[in-house]
Amino acid sequence: MQRLTGLDATFLYMETPTSPMHVASLMVLDPSTSPDEFNFDKIRRLYQNRLHLAPPFRRRLVEVPFGLHHPIWIEDPDFDLDWHLRHIAVPKPGTMKELQELVGHLVAMPLDRSRPLWEMWLIDGLEGGYVATLSKVHHAAIDGASGEELIVAILDLSPEVEEKPPPAEPWEPDRVPTDTELVGYAMASIAQQPLRAVKTVRRTVEAALRIRSENRQPDVTPPPAPFSAPHTSFNASLTSHRSLGTATLSLSDVKLIKNTFGVKVNDVVLALCAGALRHYLDNRDEHPDGPLVAMVPISVRTDDQKGTMGNQVSSALTTLATDLDDPVERLMTIHGCMNQAKVQQDAIGADTLQNWVEFAAPAVFGRAVRLYSRMKMADRHRPLFNVTISNVPGPPFPLYVAGARLVATYPIGPIFDGGGLNITVMSYMDSLDFGINACPELVSDVDEIAEGLHLALEELKKAADAAEARKQRSSRQ
């Protein structure tokens, strides 16, 4: 039995009928590499044999009566693996477009809170003999880094399925606690909060004073403030529908741009998204009254916390400099803003956000979010930010699922009222795989954003080639 942290529980409270708060991963697989027949039964055996490597797969929520405190996880005494594994096929001809449409529908479906908060769909019928898997796990259980570790539990380094050693101790389900026990547990935890609150307030005030002093320096351009983002068509109240776009770009090209201009891979990813969104808005004759602002999740998971589940994450706001015509100037502006955002993040402290959300009243928080959604309040104020952009590093070597080679992996992050667009990217081998999750009523053509990523890469690659050519001419003179 384990209580959710305030940050983990926040993703439960943020969930509404139009905003399911799970993260997902779409993996495209080539089953021709499997040494024996690749089918649903083989996938089921893989999951059955590795459940002990993925603790969230057998944990379910138990709510505290009256919403007195955050829920708890228990080892589900009614766990049934077959409830979580599903089998489906894409309609013919099984192109990426049909796969994206099907996954958009599956991602829109919320997870059942009466069971462990995950499911996996095996998807047959793709052209070329490929198959796909779609894994959905609630954000309350994992963040980007721990989600990657969860996926690794079912992956192998070769087509041969590795036999994993059994757990040191056999799994045992928990007894469902009584309401009296839950209330007593909650009250004991609440009694410790006043002291924690005093410490958190003091640290926050000290951090705010440090940041204020830093931002007044003449050579410092502070990151955007919350609610300073311009209005766009994708910053409004959501429907329950989802559309998915995907794009695969060359990691080598991205690293060439990074090295040429002395920035980081994440800066280039943000610049590519900025270029794609600029193209998308220009094509619709939509001109925001300022540069777009992105929310960038930042992992604060320490080495000691590796292998643990849950959320160890903070966030930063950065300009996407979409008001600048020059793609290199845009990249360098993003680079400078992200550097300053990280300075502020260090000043605030990795655990400040986590400390504050510990004090959220579950009953009040959840009702407030649902009321906000029902009243479509996101249509009545400036956006907190325009888009979520998340970059998760992946492995540079090939991986396999039940013998099938992993061809591509597209991460899919959640969206919410006021933020109808999420772009998440994961590196794999020499590729960057982008998953673009959107509300189709707010983003009319998500594939156009995916195409814009390719155009933005071409722009920056051309600029990098030109800069390298100038450098070589200068060295010969």
C-alpha cells in the first residue's frame, strides 16, 4: 500500500471527460525477425512473464473517503491480465494514415479507474507485414523517464526472447483497506503538513527573490511568464476527440545542426517544432500577437530514483520565437531562453513543485478542474502556454518485442483544456520519432504539422551547411 504523491495525484484531478490523462506509446514492429510465429499469444506470454518488472501493471487506485487526501495504490487482489491486453486490426489498406486514425480513437478512450491504469493493444493489418502495439499508462503512475523504463521491461536486445529471472519474493495482492483505515491513514498524513508547508513557503520566497534579482541583470532575458502566451486556434476548450500525427526525422541531421551552432539537441527539437507551428499558422493566415510559448517538462529524477515509478518532473516555459523569420536566429533565441529557464529551475529547486502540490485538497481540486472544463473557461483567458513539447532520449541500438524488431516508437502525451496540442519526441537508433496529439476540432490537419517538421529541418540543415561552408572558406584564406 502506497500513497500517491501530490504530483502523481494531480494528474488524476486534472482528468475530465474531455481530457483523459494517460500517456501512450505507439510502436511499429517488424515480425519477420521473430524466430517463431509472432502472434497475440506470444505477446501475452511476454507480459505474463515480466509483470514483476513493471510494478504499476498490478496496482490499482483506492480513493480516500470524502477526498480527504490523495488516493493510495494497492496490489490489486482482482488483477486480470486479460482485461488489459487487447487485439485489433487497422482497416485496409493498412497505411500509416489508417493506423493514426485508429490510434487517435483508442487514445481518446479513458482508462478504467477500478482496475490497474494501463492497457496494451496489438494492432494487425499494417502494410508490409508490419504490426504495431499501443501502450497506454495513466500519467499518475509514470512520467517520461519512468515510462521509458516501463517499456524497456518488455523489450529485448535480440530476436530471442530473454528469460528474465523470477522475483526474489512472489507477488502478493493487498487487502482492500476499509474506509476507517483510509481516513485514519489520511489524517495521520495531514497532521504532518503544517510543518512542511512552512518550509515550502520559506524556500519559495527565497527562490523568488533570487530569480527577481537574476532577471534584473542587464544581459538577462527572462523566460515567458505564465499566461503571457498569445491566443491561437489550438488554445481553447477541448472535445473528447483525438487525432494523431507522426514524423520521423534524422537524428544525425539534428546533431549536425546542434554541433554547427553550439546548442543542444533539445534546443533543435524546440526550433523544429517552432518552425512547424509557424508554417501551420501561416498557411491558415493566423498571426498570433506574439511568439508562441512552449511548456517543456524537465526530469528531476536523480540516480537514486532510477527504477522507481511515479513522477519526478518539473517544467519550464520557453519562447518558441515564432515571430522571427530567420530559423537560425529563432534557434539561438530558444537556446538562450532555455539556458535561463534552467538557471531559474536550479534557483527554485527540483522538488518545489512537488512540495506545493502535496497540499492540494483532492475534493476541491478535482471539482474545480471539472467545473473549469464544463464552463469552457479556457476560451475566456490568455493561454497558460501554447503547446507542450517533450523530448525523451531513447536507445541508439535496435530493440525487439517478442522477437519482432522495433522499427519506430512514437510517444503520445496528453492534452487538456487550453492546451489542445502536444508534441512528444523520442530518439531511437538514428531517428527522432515525433508523436503529435491534438484535438481535431482545434487542429484541423495534424499531418500538416508533421510535414512542417520536415520543412523546418530542411531550413536549419541548409543554414548549417551554409555556415559550415563559410567556415571552411575562412580556414583556407
